[in-house]
Amino acid sequence: MSNQSAAASLRKAATSVFLPEDEGYEEANTTWSLGLGLRPAAVVYPESADELGAVVRTAADEGLRVTPLGTGHNSFPFADLDDTVVVRTSRLGQFSIDAEKRRARVGAGTHWAPVVEVAGGMGLAGMHGTAGDVSIAGYHVGGGLSWVGRRHGLASSQVTAAELVLPDGSLVRVDADHEPDLFWAVRGGGGNLGIVTALEFGLLDQPDVYGGFLAWDLTRAPEVLTRWLEWSATAPDDVTTIYHHFRFPPAPEVPEPFRGRKLALISGVALADGARAERILAPLRELKPELDTFGGLPSTAVSRIIPQPDGPLPVAGASGLFDALDASAVDKLMAVVGADVPSSLGMELRQLGGALGRPDPDGGALNYLDGQYMLFGVGPVFDPAHRPGVQAQADQLLDSLSEYSRGRKYLSFDLQDSDPSRGYDAAAYERLVALRRRVDPNGVLRTNHEIR
């Protein structure tokens, strides 16, 4: 930071401040989204909501912007942060669970994994996604696409209250009766109006589920995907599944039987007893998978269903929402990520619909997803010089289904800087823009998908 006055002011506002010249800056600047080379003006670790408020006020006074980062799972849309103070929320990681009220209260830095374990011991579960190392606040602020979404909708629908630091540095609590506009916006609005310091949300009675995955060699992908598309179009809301293409490297840390393999997987969770779940899955099992891990699972194991690596990764990718897909769509996808195509790209097709597709009049800024499927193409980028090529492949995958698209996106999975209006219906986006202009007229806050 060239302005020594601004640096001194930030150090006065917070205990842990890292500037580019400081030892520890590189580590503080590292997020799950590796390989970006972001160089923010400063990285701050606030110890409390009051300290965070002081940092926001100081940054605004010094002409700097502020962006909060928990795990930073989707920092990819950021291009240049040299005028921005990055607030790492990891020290706001306390949480508590009220079993009687079936409610959790979490600090902004809390990850899913510990909450899942504690709640599971009480016979409860949150609407978490496919990984346990994601920050709960960021997940809900983006909407939250969970394993039980087709039954219960987006996870943000379970949020009952939030505490925010606003762009003027003030702290406010929002719920249905206090600051209802901000309460509406914090549920899926992407963090554009305030920085969450604490979140409260409802938990589900869910002691166990029926979940797992089925796996075939990738050469069988055309028939497996065709069957899954036919099956998923009429599957009951009690089941939520994902179709995957995995290309596992021949590395010793990759366990057998995945090491060096190219596989098509169907992973999922059914909120049904064993007998009914087996009837639901029977059409998929008719294809004789090599691996079948489906069975009764405690809720604490659900976030570990998919055999994916833990920890930060350098990747590039693209995603979008699509209407119903037919056999022609299978051919188009195989032309980009089929078994014979020389590519490192992986693919997910997430089954939407059910409660995920029904607008909730009492929900927040994002209360449904306008599509039957979400396609997500992603590949590793271990050499920065390869990023354009991987990104081009991901874009090609998305473009292959352009005839099935109405241009809508789920922004939490959008790894590029794109038009945020594509993540909301027109009325919701207009409301978010108006609120942003009222609450943050000077543009102090910065997000990966910024509403202007």
C-alpha cells in the first residue's frame, strides 16, 4: 500500500493487518481458489464485529474498497484488488446449536464440517452442499444448493436472522421484523449490501439418509447419461442427484479404484427408507455399475459422498442453467468431454427442479433456480499458461448446450466475471440494484459478482 497514512489507519483499526511488504501477506492472501495472483491493498483478520466495522469505516475514509472472504471458494471472478482491503472472516468462527429450537447460530468464519458433526449428534442436519470445507455464511448468502434441495429448496430459505456490518461500518441485525429489505437481500443476494458477521438458520430433523454413488467406466457415459436424463425428468422430489465425469490422475495419493481412471458417476441422496430408495434408484442400477456405494448413511457422512479431493485447487471453469435435455444434448456433451476426447475437463450436471424450481413468496432475493439442470465444467490449472486453454474448453462445454439455455446462471458456481443480472429474475435484480444504491452509494463493498 503506497499510502502510508492509510496503512497506519488500518493498523490502528485492527490487530492483524497484512500489507504486501509484510511477512505473512502471501499466506493471508491465499484462498481455496489457488493460482489467481490477487494482490489486495491489505488483508485484515478482524477479531470481532466491532473491529470489522472499524476496518470498513477506515477503508472508506481512505478511498479503499472492502471485500469479505471466508474460504474463498469462488474468488475467480476477481481480477484486480489493488484498491481493496480483503477481510478474512476465519476468526469469527464460533457457533452454537439450540437442539430444542432446531436452530444454529454461526460466526461468519464457520465451516460446514464441524456444524454438521455437532448437529448430527443431535439428530439434526443443515442444508449443506457437497463439501464440508465451505464457509456457511458465504454459502447461504449465495443461495445454497444442497443435497436435499429438491425437497426443501435453497438453503437460504432456512435463514432466520443475520448480523451485518453495513458499508458505513455500522452493525445491524436483520430478520423478518427488523430491516426486512436487508433480510430479503441477505438470503441469496450475494453479500452486496453488508458483510455477514453472524448467521442464524433452521435445522432439519434428519438422523440418516440413503446416499452414495454409482460408477462406470467413462466409455459407458453416453448410455449412462441418457438413462439418467430420462430418469431424472420424473424422479420424485425426495431424491437429489448429480451426474459427473471424473478424470483422476495416476497419482499415489489418489486411492484405488479411482487412480488413473476416467469414470462416469451418479451421486445422490434420497430422503426415503431403504426399500423405497432402492425402488427409486432401480432404473440406474439396471446399467450394472462397477461401483455402488448407495446405502443408509448418517447425516454426518453426506458431505463426503463424492470422491473429490480436499483442499485448495487451481481451476478454471464455467457453469449455467439449462432447460430439459434430450438425447441430442448427450451427443453434444460427449463431443467435448467424452471418453475419447483429449481433455482434463471434468463435468457436473446437477439435477434441479422440485422445490428448487418453485418460487417462494416468503423467500429471499434468490428463492428458486430457473432451470432443470445446472451444468458445471471445471478443469485443473497447475500452470498459469494453461488457464486460457482450460477456460476455452469449459466455455465450449457450456456453448454446446446453448439451444437449451435461456441465459440464466447460479452465481455461486459462476467462476467468471459475468453479468450478475443473469442470476436473478428481473424484479429481484431491480430491487437489489435499488437497495445497493441506497445502502452503499459510494461502492465501498466489493463482491465477486457485484450488483451495481
